[in-house]
Amino acid sequence: MSFVGRHWVPAFAGTTGARVKTPRGFVTGHALPAVVPASALVFAFRDGKLLVSGSRDRDEGTPPRLPTWGEAAALGLDGAAHFLGQLDICDCVALRLPNDAPEPAGWRYAGLRSLFFALSEPLLALAGRASQIVEWDRTHRYCGACATPTRDKPGERAKECPACGLVAYPRVSPAMMVLVTRGREMLLARAHRFPQAMFSALAGFVEPGESIEDCVHREVREEVGVEIGEPVYFDSQPWPFPHSLMIAYTAEYAGGDIRLEDAEIAEARWFMPDALPDLPSPVSIARRLIDATAARLRDDDRRSA
């Protein structure tokens, strides 16, 4: 670790974010210390946006940073605080600010997507974690069964109803992603919500009673009308928009013609690994899945040549 001026900065803070995974050197926690150190890092959110240094007309060459607990106090930031844990012995705290909280001079509220390549990998990952906890705190202030105001449950990250005893944990929504291959081709689709030229792997949320693999088969069938073989696990990634867990697979094509069965899909086509369309950001697991599969197919070509 090191200090910049009077501010603690992780030693790896110069690396730009590329993944949203729990960083090395992070120890999770949930109980806010009785006295939070002034040097603790604060992930302060207002209406889903994170407070970082820099004005809106800032110098683009200056990377943003997070406030410390001492700075947050000096700025008059006040909200519900949640302890995240320690990153290389530095305490990390999420702070849910009111939606009308002012923007302090020299600071700005920024969406997480806009910070993908501005924050370091570890801080981006923890910002995603903080975002999900803050959103859970915001949406679980009242019991879903009897509408009584909830309270934090001692000993764990949970909300507890003092009237009926209902316990609510932070919500995680599992979603599958699958890249279907047919020989040297990859099946990519463009959703209506995507930019006009961008394609990605197929994806969908797991339904109650499904395994991830059940969901993979169902979503491929529903979205593009083809059948696949057994899915092969690739990787997973938390995705804080707002509380997803993306679980990625590859699968071999087993039959059928492309038929757009899902209203969300605008177009689906087979692509060769050397003739790919515009793809999602490298931060996303979708891009890593596509890049890794394309590289594997190219290597197969070289070995068979």
C-alpha cells in the first residue's frame, strides 16, 4: 500500500478495471467497527451513482478516487453505513446517501459503467459489491410480509422484522450465459436494447425450480429455437446491475434452424472467429467468453492445418 498526499491508495490502484471479482487481499465483514478509522475507504452512493473525486468538467487525465471516512465526515455526508470488510488492512464502508444529497465541490456522482476503466480492478469490484448492498438496504427498509420497518440483524448481513421475524438477505439473481458453437462458427445475438451493431452471447435469468443447465437449454430454445448438447462451464462474474450473478457456459450446437422466438432478440447469426461484429465491453464476462472461445477455435484451426 502507499499514500498519495494524505490519502491511502492500494498499491495496485494504477491498474484499470477489467473484471468485477473479489480482489485478492480482501477480507469480507459485516459488523461496522465501533470507531471507523479516518483512513477507511468510502463507497458513497446517491441514487445508484458513486461519489468520486473530480468535477464534471474535470481533467480527463486525472483518475478519480474515493473519499476516505474522514473526508466524508468533513463533506457532511450522512447516510446508512454498511461495513464491507478490509482491503489490504484498509477498512471499506458502503454509504447510502439520500437521493437529494448535494454534490460536494470537487466531487461528482458517477454511474458504475462510466468508471469501468477509471477505477482500479479491486476498487471497481468492491464498488459493485457496495452498490448491491446499498440497493438491498434501500429496498428492504420495510418487511415484505407485514410492512413493519426492518432492523439490521445482529451477527450477519440481513434485515429482520421485529414484528413477524421475517429475515431478508441481500438479493442475488443468478443468470446464465451461453456461447453456442457449430464447428468453427459462434452463435451471437443482438437484443433490441443493444447498440445497433453490437452482438453478444445468449443470456437469461434462472427460473424457480431450474438448475443452471436447465436454464441454458430452455433459454437457447426460447430465444433462437435451436438445440444444444451439454453445457460446459466457463466462468462466473457478479454483475451489480442491480444484483445479478452471471454464470457462463459454452455448448455445441445439436440441431435446428435459427428462429427468433423471444421478443427481446432483434437478430441472431453464426459468425466465424475472424469476422466478429461489435462486441460487449472487455469488463463483461460475455466479452471474455467470446474472446476465449474465438481464440480456442483459431488454435484448433492452426493445429489442424
